Amino acid sequence: MFRANIEAERGRLGMSKLQISEVLGVTPKTYNAYISGGPIPSDVLLKLRELSGRTIDYLLDVESYTA
């Protein structure tokens, strides 16, 4: 599962993988694991949300369903 929305927001912000990794406080290897579908800690998700201005559901590409 590739998390394309996180990568799209990184591109929109004009940041390299190294730059966003530094802002998130992780290594580039860890960031790559996140966008490749690995678990993302809640504190990192909150930083991504604040940085991008997008919802966590959007960043994780979670579809909303209504009952």
C-alpha cells in the first residue's frame, strides 16, 4: 500500500524527503517505511496534519462511508 496522498502533500509543500523527515523527527528510511504502508505513530500523523493542513483520513487515503 503506497500512501500517495502523503507524497503528494510533500511535493505540494516543495519539500524533499530529507526535509520532511527532519521536520517529522524521523530518518528518511523511516519516512519511506511510512509511505510504503508501515505504521505511522500518532504524533507523526498529527505533525503531518499540521504541516499539510489536510485531514488524517485524507493523508492515509481512508475512504469515508456513510451508513
